[in-house]
Amino acid sequence: MDNEPLYLYKLIIIGDSGVGKTTFLYKHNMNITLVDFHITPTVGIDYYSKKIKLKDKSYIKTNIWDISGKQEFRIIVNFYIKEISAAFLLFNLHDINTFNSIKSWINNLLLNNSCDHYFQHPIILIGNKFINKTCMVTKKDIDILVEEYNLIYYEIDIFNVNHEMIQDLFDKICNLINEKNIKTNTCKGIKKITNNLNFSNNKKENCCIIS
Ligand SMILES: Nc1nc2c(ncn2[C@@H]2O[C@H](COP(=O)(O)OP(=O)(O)OP(=O)(O)O)[C@@H](O)[C@H]2O)c(=O)[nH]1
Ligand SMILES: [Mg+2]
């Protein structure tokens, strides 16, 4: 069928504990805002899968790893970072420590990724928990970091953005991967799907066979 995904893109969501990674993923996958729930810190790693239509009208499947930001799980992060095609990197606009960690998260990405192709993996930096008052993190400091590491930057408050805006961010990161043509350059974060029996959208699932 034409809308069957031909490729699997492996994405990761990273950042310090409490910055909103799981909230971000739930909003994307199920349009649930966990404001009314008692959301607990992720233990280790969580995983979701979703089908996305690219601008060129082809379909891809995404595997999205949501990893705990706690220090004790850092070894797991470094393991999963080995094979990703792009990353969302979140910080809390009102917690300077989460911003100060960004460089170390990026260095982890650069050091542990095992791809040897020329293209850079896209990184979307997200300043979360935006509220209309002075942030602890300054615009100037964010701009310097964005420039230095060639990041794409968005400021959001997951509690107050609509589902489409979060979907757009996932569409954007997947289209960037596609445009950079990483898949023809043996990126370990992209796999050709050779059999996708039982694939369905919006489900937690692990049924694809990859080459
Ligand atoms: N005000 C506000 N609170 C948020 C927002 N996003 C997340 N939170 C809250 O921040 C807390 C932490 O969110 P999580 O999504 O669990 O953070 P995490 O990055 O997954 O944390 P770890 O799993 O420990 O790494 C929760 O109480 C959320 O409800 C936001 O945009 N605005
Ligand atoms: Mg979490």
C-alpha cells in the first residue's frame, strides 16, 4: 500500500529531569496534557511509535525514545544515543540549571553517536514551561547556543499549546532528516523497513522487522 512506511526514523527526547519530556511526548502521541494527572518521573526509558507523512508524500515510521533525565540513567541515554537520526532537547526556561546542562547533552550526542556520515543530525532545542514573565534563561544566552551548535529553537508551554503545534515539531524534525538525505548515507538512526505487517498508527508497538 502507498501509505506504508518504507523507513524507520529513530528519535530521542533528552534533557534534565523534570523539563517536560514525557509531557511533550504524551501531547504528541495521544493529545493528552498531563496537567490533571500526577505524572511521575520516567524510570529508565519509555518508547512510542508513530507513522508520519513527509512533505514529499512518502510515509515513515518513527520510534521515539523518552529517557529519564536523572543522572543514574545517563548510561542508558548514552546507549540509545548511539543510533538516532535526530533529537529533541528540552530545558525549563525558569530553571537555569537545566539550561546549563544543554552543552553536556549535546556533547553526549556528538560523542556517543556511532554514525560516520557527513551530515549533522538535526537537534530541536525546546525551551519549555514558557510563561509570560521574565525567564531565568536569557534570550541572548539561548541565541549563542543555537548559533554555536546549529540548533533549531522553539519556546513553548506544553500545557498551553495545541496538539497540532507539537505534531508540527515532529513533522519538522522528520522532514529535516529527509531533506538532509541522511538515509542514503548509512545513518544508523534510519532503517529500511522490509516487513511492516500489523503496522498501525498511534500505537505503542514493536512489530516491525528492520533490515
Ligand atoms: N507549567 C508547566 N508544567 C509542565 C510543562 N510541561 C511539563 N510540566 C510539568 O513538569 C513536571 C515534569 O514533567 P515530565 O514530563 O515528567 O518531565 P520529564 O522531563 O519527563 O522528567 P524525567 O522523566 O524525570 O526525566 C510535571 O509535573 C509536568 O506536569 C509545561 O509546559 N508547563
Ligand atoms: Mg519523563
